[in-house]
Amino acid sequence: MSAPLIIEDIRPLLALIAPWLGLVGIMWAGEKRANLRESITFITASVQAALVLSMLPIVLSGAILEFHIWQIFSYVPMLLRVDGPGLLFACVASILWIATTLYSVGYMRGLHEHAQTRFYSFFALSLSATMGVAFSANLLTIYFFYEMLSVSTFPLVTHMQDKDARTGGRTYLGYLLFTSLCLLLPALSWCYVWLDGGQMTMDFMADTGKVGHFSETTQIILLFLFTYGFAKSGLMPFHSWLPGAMVAPTPVSALLHAVAVVKVGVFCVYRIYADVYGVEVLSQMGGEEWIMIIASGTILISSLIALSQDNLKRRLAFSTIGQLGYIALGAAIATDRGQGGAVLHIAMHACGKITLFFCAGAIFVASGKKYVSQLRGIGRRMPITMGAFMIGSLSVIGLPPLGGFISKWYLALGALDRDATWVVVVLLISSLLNVFYLLPVAVTAFFRSEDTEEDDASIKEAPWPCVVPLACTALGCFAMFFWSDSLLKLAGVSP
Amino acid sequence: MMGDAIAWIFIFPLLGSVLAALSGFVNRKLAYPISVISMVGAFGAGVETLLQAINSSTHEVSYILGGWTLDLFPRGVGIEFRVDILAGLISIIVLGVGLIVTIYSKLAVEDETPNKESIYYSLMLLQITGLAGICMTGDAFNLYVLIEVAALTGYGLIAIGSNRAAAATFNYLILGTIGASLYLLGVGYLYIKTGTLNMIGIREVIEANRLADSATIQVAFVLIGVGILIKMAFFPFHVWLPNAYCNAPTTTSCLLAPLVTKVMIYVMIRMLLSVFGVEFSFESTIWVNWMPWLVVVAIICAAFMALAQREIKRMLAYLIVAEVGYMVGGIWIYNYYGMIGSIFHIISDACMTLCLFLGTGIILRACKTTHFDGLRGLFSKMPLTMIGFFIGGFSIIGLPPTCGFFSKWYLITGGMVSERWEYMVVLMFSTMVMVVLFFRLIERIHLAVSESGENLGKGHGDLGLSKEQTRFDEAPLVMLIPLLVSASCVILIGIYNQEVVNQIEIFLQDYDLPTGVDH
């Protein structure tokens, strides 16, 4: 394969800076001019998405965009680079930000939440960090944005400012900062010192596979340090922060804890497996099988836990942990199609899961209900919402003609390329479990009769800013199935 | 005048000190502008000196007071000020911090030490002169004199505050004097054996006569080493520090906390590298074997003590003790990266401690307390102050891109290269403690939850405070701007860390430290 054409371009940086400008606007507009503030958020999100999408044709044509910001160490620059997987992730995050912004307007106003300016400000910051991770060209750059994301989401997680928020926030930061500072940092500095005589650039393109110079034990230790260092990926046993973070308002859970933050985690893990180790080194070292087993365990265990959760958001959170396991699993399979499937799953699962969270939030706004057992018959009151929930569930389960099918298909193909039949079995069992914990929600809502004692007659669909986004993302699940060509190309697998 | 930039670094604040003292007879209000002007002058001269050092072919500038020649052997008997790149960098930090604190001091000094402004500023300028002198002198005995200048003025600056400060000062005075005496004794031994007091001279004699095995030199090394450890508040010699810094007037703690301990770290590096030489310090003594373990104990104890505090100032005081452990560890793990880390950490720690203490001063002024219980709602009351303060906090934790991240990076790397795993693990441990310390603070300010976990307000972000208490009421500009300047320094030094580290690398070229990597 010939080296791709590298174009110097400032757009990745602009996509990073746009939220910062938006932040200034949001703070300036403030609580008193709420409409203006939300418009600014909306415009910022659109500008960011437009910038990201404008890079799409160039990357699809096989070129790569780069932008050099500054020199962190003598040999390590802060470098932004837009390649296929990064752009795919950035597209998903920035487009879904638009949807989430609209949804937030409905949700936050519907519930008369406080401190909305702070909410929108830190939301913008988080999205800037997410773009940074998506476009990072080396390990150190990705680490910077990773940490920025951890800190900038803390005020969102603790938004309610009460006791539960404190507990959730502590779990959240405790896990994320412990792993990133105590596991990841040593691993990074290890690579920095001992590869290339202290001249390691840690670049994802130029230095792929250089970890192979280490002894096998070191490689495996490093693999684990990296995998668990990026604890946002939610691999067990470092997953508890995610259910803890569900104390946040639903738009946060939807965009950050189903799309941006957790996907940043698995995206980093993907970068490690695919671009630091590389397929050749990874498939020969022996450590990746451990990761595959851990990921499979995560998938199955979290699905079982999800079965027992009555709180809808917690059920979705455990489902997310399971789905993240797919991505880590796919990346660890160390075949091209497996890793492509992992990247695809980032996008497919994002679209499906954000729909589910949107629905959970819409139900809460419309009826104040949080628990699955309370949802009897609500489907007749809120047909659009629950219909979207159904579609989202099916996509997450992985049925055609929905996006989730494609990524699971490639994951299975990747596993077969490696002759790991057991992975396919795990995928099948887990899909079955998905059916068990997701479908009953929709079924209860549509087919069970309402509680007679409760007067639910007043319940109707949530405000339109809540409903439109969730309908759109549900349709997006279909769209991703039918127009999957460019997605496949970005993920680096041929259709 | 160009060649005399070093002399001007001293002339400005010395002159300013005298004038500030005299201004008491005319108008006490004059002391502040006099101090600011002389600090600006000194800072300018410091920058000029550093640039001269960087641009000269030998990477150092030397200035001889009294005109004694350097050509004799043993080298020079006169008073030599020698500024190489390390000395230049640290003195710039001293002068910069001095300048920022002087500007910041206006309101605090008027409030806390009324009617004593002229004396206060006079002492403060002398203090800065002493600290800057420590960094630049090339003479081991003059170093002692300047340490005493800094210490004596320091006692005055602390004791000028409340009654409790006087007791704390006494503590400080006893330990400080012991430390300085040990150092002086050590210098005495060195002089007996080598016949010179000039730092370079001492090393030349030691190397020329192969005195490494001499018991006299060994004893001198131990005395000087222990003396410096006491002066820098290395655990368990830290007992003077928390009380002294907490009971001192705001400006004093802002000035002393970032500088005094850090300057003593510099002295340790200077002694090890320039006076005794790398080979003697690290190869001929057994310190290198057990110092990292002492550091481990020091950092763990300091971290736990910091955790136990419920007052920002005391918490920060123990943080400084922990940070001293970082830097001493970086030196004694004995390799190139560790040394870079230590030197860079002197610079970055001075900036971030300054940032935190300036912020604390503002909080103290606004809330009348720095106890954790009185801080709720400060984010809405003083958002800019809080941003400045927490940039310092994030830097202490070591979050990129603040300068604290980079110093920690080099320290960790150093620990790894020397395979000093205990040091690395303790760095991780204390990092997590810092995370707890600062995010606990954020919780206490941001959340409507009491320490025992009860909800205080009515929910939905109600902090249980009156409108009056959460209304936007930012600190006065004369305090806010220095804070924000220091916070931006924390970030800028982080972003441009490579420029600083390149200079440190030039300095370290002359010293043969192991890099642990086969190039």
C-alpha cells in the first residue's frame, strides 16, 4: 500500500477551537438571554459538524490531513491528524452534538433545571476535547485531550450539586484520574524513554509496531497499562464510574456517556491496538487473548447485570458497558476486519444508544418516570418516543436493516479471520441477552395495560425539542445501514 | 551598565529597601511605589543577566565585587557572583515572584500590618535580595551570609503579623539557625582542606588533589547536606514550616512559600554538582542509596498530613513539604531526567505555589477564613479568582498542559530510568492524594453538601446561602491581576516547557549524569 497523501490543513484545529468560541458566546449570553445562548450552542455545534464534514471528501479520497500545533517535547509534537477512523468518530460526535443541543433545550427547560449556562459551557468544552482525541496523531496528544475531557465533564456529572452528585462525581473522577495518572502516565513515559533511545515520537502512523522491540513480558504489561489506563473504555473491573455518572442530566448521559466520553475511551484503546501495537505485533504477542477474554467477560457480565436493573438509565449504562466490550474485543482480535468492525461499532452503537437515552430522558420529562416497571402502557401515550426506543433497541441488538447489524457482522467476520469461533458464540449469546434486557422495555410500554390506580391520562409526548432529535437518531439507525459504504471506507474495511 | 547587570539586581532592591525604610518618616504610602519600581528594575536586570548567560559562549556570566582576580590557584578569593543558566533561571523566578507579590501586596499589607508599611516593604525587598543573592553567588561563604539575610528578614516578615506568628517565628528561628550553623560548619571544613571559599575553586582543589576519600570533605558533605535539608523543610525537619506560613501575614506567605524551600533545593543542586562534583556526591557517598527511601517516607507523611487539614493554608503548607520531597527525590535518584525534573519543578512549583497562595490570600480577604466550611458558593462569587486558584491546583495534580505535568513527567521518567520504583510509586500515590485534596475543595465550593454528606440547600443548585453571599463580587484588580498573571505563567511555562528544558539541558552538559539510555 502506498503512503497516503498528507495535506497540511487547519480545519482540524478549527473544529477544536469552535467550541471554545462558542463557550465565550454562551457565557456572554448567560442565564438572562436563554434563547440567544441556546442559539449560540446550536450554531457552534453546526459549525463544528460542518467543519468535520467538509473534511470527509478529502479523507474518503485517500488523503490525510495534518496540523502541527506545538512541540511538546523535542521529539513529540502536538499534532492533529485526520484519518478514516478518527474522522468517523468525529463525525458521529459532532453530528450527534447538534441533536443533543436541541434535545437539551427541551429537556433542561422542561425540567426547569438550574445553571444551564454552566451546563452548555462545559458541554462545549467536552466536545472540544472529544474532537481533540479523535484527531490526535500521537499518544501524548491523545493523553492531553483525554485528561481535558475527564476534567471538563466533572461539572456536568455533578450538575445536581447534591449528595448523589457528590457520590457519582467521586466515583467518576476517582476511577478516571486514578487510571490515567497511575497506569497510563507510567506507560507513556516508559515508551518515551525506552523506544528509539528516548526519541520516540509515539506517532500513530510512523511508529506503529515499534513496541515490538520490547520483551514479550513488557509488551503484555504495557498492553494492560494502556488498556486499563484508558478507563473510559469501561472494561471490567474499571467500569463502575459509568453507572455512577448516571446522576447527570440525561443529555449528558446521552451524548457523553453513550457517545463522546466512553467512545473516547474505546477509541483510545483502538488506537493503542491498531496504531501503537499494530496488527502484526498484537496478533503475535499472546497478551491480546487475555484482553479478548476480559472483553468477552465484560460483555456477558454487564449484560447479565443489565437484566436485573429496574432503573432505565442504569440498565442502559450497563448495556453501554457491554457494547464497549464489543469494541475493545474487536480491536483486540487483531485482524483488519475485526478492527474495522470495532470502529464501525463506535458509530453504530452511538446512534442506537443515544436514541435510547433520549427516549429515557423524554419519558422522564413527560411523566417523571425512571423505572422500567413504571412504563406499562406508556407506549400508547408516547408512541413516537417508544417507537424510537424500539428501533434503537433493535439496532443495539444488531438486527438488519439497522446499523448495529453491520458492525456486529464485521466483528464476527474478523473473529473468523482469526479462527476464534468462540468469539462468535460470545457475540450470539450477548445479542440474545440484549434482546432480553432491551425488548421487554418496549414490550411493556406497548402491550401491557396501564396501572388502573395511577392517573396517567395527563401523560403525553415530551416537548417537541425532545421528540425531534430522538426521531432523527432513530431514523439515523436505518440510514447507517443503507448508506454504509462511506462508513466502511472510513473504518478501513472494503464493503 | 550592560556588563554590570548582575550588580543592578542587587542595587535596585537594596536601594529600594533603604528608601522604603526612610519613607516612613515622610509618607508611609510611598513605600509601595518605591518597592514596585525597584522590583521592576531588579527583574529587568535579572532578565538581562539571564540573556547574557544564555548568549555567552561559556553559558555563564561572572561579576567580581572588589576586583580580585580569578587567575590564582585556588581560584579567586574575592566575592564572585557567577550566573550560569541554572542560577539565571532560578533568580529570574525569584525576582519574578518577588515582583508579582510586591504588586499584589498593596491592600493586604495596609490591612494586616497597618502603620508598619515602610518597615514591611524594607524587609521584603531585603528578603528578595537575599534569595536572589543565594542563587547567584559563586562563593560558599557568601552563600551562608545570604541565607542568613534571607532568614533574618524572613523571621521579621513572619513575626510582624499576629501574636501567634511570633511563636511560630521562634520555632522557625531555632531550626533555621541550626540548619545554617551546620552549613557554616561544613563550609569551615571545606575551607580548612581546600583553602578557598569559591565554589569552583573548591571543586578544582578537590579534583586536583583527589580529596574524595578525605574524611574532612566527607564530614563537610554531611554537615552541609543536613544543614540544607533542615533549611528546605525536608520531612522530618518540616515542623517549622506550616505554622510559620499559616500565621504569617498574607503577603509574607505568598512570598516565602513559593521561594524559600525552592531556593534551598537550588542550593542543594549547586552544592552537589558544582561544589562537590557529580562523582563525589553520587558515587563516593552512600546518600544515593537511601535518600530516595527517605523521600518516599517524606512524601507519604506530608501527603497524609495534608489530607488531614481542613484549612486551605495549612493544606498548602503540607503540600509544599510533599513537593520538597519530589524535588529532593528527583536529585537523588541520580540521573539526567530526574535532575531535569527537579530543576524544572523548582520553576514550576514556584509558579503554582505562588498561584495557590495568591488565590488563598484573596479567599481569606473575601471570606475572612480559609477553613473549608466557609467556601461554599465561591465559584459564583469570584469565578476568576477560582479559575486562577484551580489552575494552580491542577498543576499540582499534574494535569496537562500545566507546568506541573511536565515536571512530574520528567521525575517519573527519571525514576523509571534509575529503576527507582519506590520513588515512582510514591509519586503516583501523592498525585492521587493531590487529586483528592483539590477535588474535595471543588466539591466543598461547588456542591450544596456538607462534609458529613447532608444536602444543605433546597436542591436544584441552591447552595443554602443568601443571595448576598453568592452575588458576583470579584477581588480587587490589584490582587486579581497578579493571580491571573501567575496562573497564565503556569500554563505558558507548561506549553513552552521545551524552551526551558533546552536551557536546563545546556546547563547539564557540563555534568556527567547517567541517562540510562544507550544512544
